[in-house]
Amino acid sequence: YLFAKKDAKARLLRWILLLQEFDFKVIDTKGAENYAADHLSPHQDPSTPWFADCANYHAEKFIIKGMTTQQKQKKFKDVRHYFWDDPYLFKTCPDQIIRRCVAGQEAIDILKACHSGPTGGHYGANYTSKKVFDSGFYWPTIYKDAFELVKHCDSCQRQGKILQRDEMPQNSIQVYEIFDVWGIDFMGPFPSSKGNKYILVAVDYLSKWVEAKALPTNDARVVVKFLKSLFSRFGTPKAIISDR
């Protein structure tokens, strides 16, 4: 059947080319006599991605034999939210955004990048999960995996969560005119790009206008040069707020 199949898709073509290297004979065996298959069937290969059945259905219209009518109905209900675009499976999520299905080490790497990568920020589990979704990826245990990652993150556990009673008192900042008050701070260090490792960001408190500049260092000299450029274009402010 496999060798005679016309217009085979990429996955089947790979199987055909691989099998052509061997001289073998296919012999049908009764289910009652096929003890090896009966023993292996309840034990799923841990390396098999969670979306394997869904991908097989969309790629080759393959359905697992022996499923009950109820199981088939549930399967058909689930797979309609997915589609196959070789070599990836995608899901149309409840927010109507299409995301690529991932599993295994790839999912772990994506989660780590969104949590502790250059733009991660070591946020909590919910926000880290949101960053994964915003990046266009999906897997069903993302919230659970994000919780476990944050729970075992050394940096997060050392820093901990600031309790409300330990927070500094918050006072509102009075701003009357645009560009009167600027907030300024450095971001980084990031992986070097064209010799720059830091980003100096200034935000006007009233209009929320943002000025940003990539810089090689984060010393006072580059700050003074940045502020001179800022003042020449927007005037001298009444206050500059920084945590440094």
C-alpha cells in the first residue's frame, strides 16, 4: 500500500525512501496472538510530542484504531482547532490567534527565554506564560510548566516577592506641563550589538513620550551627552527622576 501510494506527502515519502533500503515481508498477525503490541500499546513513548495524534490526523488522515465512538467524537471536536502546515502543527486558540504547537526541549527553551532571557525580566508564572503566547507558541501545560520554572529559578527565589508591608510608600508626582518631568533609567546589559550593550530610556511623565538610545557603557559621561540632546530639543525640565 505504502509503495503504491500516489501523491504521497513529505512524511510518507521519507518513510518510503527509508523502507526501500530493506528487504522485508509484511505478515498479518491476529490481535490475540500479537502479545508484543498489546504490551506496548498502553505505554506511550515519552519522546512522542503531545500533539502527535492530532498531527498524524491532519497530515495523513490517520486515526488510532480501536477508539470508541465517544473517543472519536471528542477527537474530531479537538482536531478542528488545529491545522497542519508541513512541518509544523498550528492551533487556532480561543482568542482567534494562530500559534505553533511545540513540545519537549523546544518548549522548555522557549519558556526559559521568555522568563530569564535578555528580554525576560524574571516575571511570575502568569506573565511568563503570557509572553510565550504573545510570541506565538502553544502547549497545554504551559501554566504548570511556567509555575515550576519560576518555583525553581534561583534568581527569583533569592530576590523573592516584596510583601505589601515592606514596600516603600508611593506618592503621586505632580506634573503640570509637558516635558516638565522626565523619568530616566538604563536597560541592560544585553548581548553586544554594533558595540552597544545598554539602552538609556527617558520617558516624559505627562505625555509618555519615549526617548531611547543604544550605548556601549552606562557611565555618567554618556548620560550627560544624552541629556544635552534631550534639553536642546524639549527644553530644560523641572525635574529628572532616576533610581540611580
